[in-house]
Amino acid sequence: MKKFFFSLLFVAFVVGCSDDSSEDNSSTDNFDRQAMLVNWADNLIIPSYTSFQGEVEVLKNASETFTENPTQEHLEALRAVYQEAYLAFQHVSMYEIGPAETVNYRGFINTYPTDAEGIENTIASDSYNLELPSNRNIQGFPALDYLLYGLAESDAELLAVYSTNPNADAYKNYLTNVSQRILDLTGAVLTEWNNNYRDTFVNNTSSSNTGSVDRFTNDFIIYYEKYLRSGKVGIPAGAFSGTVQPTKVESYYHPSFSKELLKEALLATQNFFNGQSAGNSTNGASFKTYLDYLDSMKDGEQLSSLINDRFENSFQKINELDASLLQQIETDNNKMLETFDALQSNVILLKIDMLQALSISVDYVDSDGD
């Protein structure tokens, strides 16, 4: 673990200093920020929320079908649409700005590890309010992970919980309520984007810490650094604490799905960096085109190319992992730490070099070590 400790010390030192290897661009910054904001809103953010809403509607309907008739066939169908919806969520999780920030969207939908004991106590009481901030860790996809995979050792026993258990109705109600809660939150956020917030977002072109570009750039890097790098890899692998925490992997009760979620999240992040429209391969104004417009270089190479190279290196490291990140931690955690290092290498380029090139200040402090 010593090399990871020293690498983190090095990163902390670099963050506190200017990066002398970054080459100053000589281009005047007349880049059309509004065109980038329009591309973000109209071709990435709103379409991703719209697609996710559709997946969650299917999830809610499948939940109702299962609870009306808890069979193996309906369980497998529900699990399949749950996974599709969870993957689609990876494409909206980074958009914690505006209406999503107001409702604490990501916190309610994907706080993990879930509180299994809290879920059981809540179901037993049959009295709960999922809108309370204190109930973030008993809902969302991590709660569905527990309800669909973690209630029992076998599918037959799990089906019995929803059919012959004396409290079966309470379990069924909770399952459908959790699905409905995800749909309600998503509908509220998407409605705001489709109504007033879209125009507010794209018209706020100020080059300041209150402008949409500056604010969302920080949100984007927060997501990559804290929720993707740390949450999905670093914390369970013990990159900060020195002690592995396998119970903190995403999709803990169905761990063979955890690597797929990580890859999807990284894909969504890279697509956003490149301005790739949701649902197709068309690229628009983006961080990449902004950096290229400024002719931003590092060590004699285009900064945008270096960032994409780091993304690709991270994918290579992820591809070497077991499908179950839980299994990977238990059998060969060094590969998890190598993946963390690969992801971390892009934190430096995004948080230091890109922000410096775009003249954007960091407006947050990431406190790892949990």
C-alpha cells in the first residue's frame, strides 16, 4: 500500500501547485460557451433524463406485475429491467445541477451501501416517508438491489418473502413504492429542465463561478472524482483507508453487475467530455472542442487527446477486473488499486490542467478517506 500512499501525497502536492508542464495557450478565449451549453442541454442532459424516465416507467410496471403475481418468470423480468434502468441512471448521475441538486437527486437514488436493517425495520413498521433526507439509504437502486437479490439465499426463498411470508404485502408495497419514488424524482427533474431551467442554464454564459459552464464543470469533476473514482473503486478497494471495504461496492447483493455499472459510468463521463449526443455518435461543442479551440497542450500533446487516452487506459484496467468487483477485492485487490490509479491520473488532467486552460476555479474540496 505504500506506493498508493505516496502517489496520493504527490497528487495532493500537485493540486496545491501550478502545473509547470502545462503549456499556456495563446488563443483568445472567444469560444462560444452558449453553443456548448445548448449541446449539453439539448443533446445530452435532457435526452438522457428522457431515456432514463422511460426505463424507470418500465421498471415501475414490472414491479407492479411482479407484486401482483410473484413468480420466477416475473422476478427474472423485473431483474432485467432493473439492470437496464440502473445502467441508464449512470448517464444522468453526473447532472447534479439545478433541479437535480435541489431535490438531492443522486443522493436519494444511489446512496450505497444501502441500510438493509433499516429497510427491514421500515417494512415491519409499514410507516415511512421516503421524501425524508434521513431515508436516503433505504431507497433507490441500492434498496432494489437488496429487495431483488438480498432478501434470501435462493430465488425460491426470496419469492416466498413476497408470497407466503406473513408480511408479504408490506414487502410488495415497499418494492413498488421505491420504484415509484425513482420515477417521481426523475419526472420532477425532467419537468424542470423541459420548462424553465433549460433556458436559465443555456443563457447563463458568464465566465464566473456562478456561470453555468463554471458551475457544471466543477460538478462534472466532482462526479468523476468522488462518485466514480472513489465511490465505485477507491473506497471499497481501500485506496484511502488502507483497509478494503468490500461491503461498499455498488450492487453489493448482485456483485456480478458491479463492473458493468462502473464501465457504463465511465463511458457516460467520456461521452460527455467529448460532447457525444445521447443515443447516437454525433459530437457537438464540448470540453474537448473547447480545449482544442484554445490549442491547449501538455508535454507537447493536445490536452484533449491525453484526457481521452487516460479514459481508454482506465477502460483497459476495468476490463481486466472480475465481473464482480466484490470478488476482485477478495481475490486480487491490487488490480482494483491499479484501476483506481488509472482513474486518478485523469483527475489530475481534468481538475488541474483542464480547469487552468478554461480559466475555471475549483469550487469544492474532495475529502476522501471514508
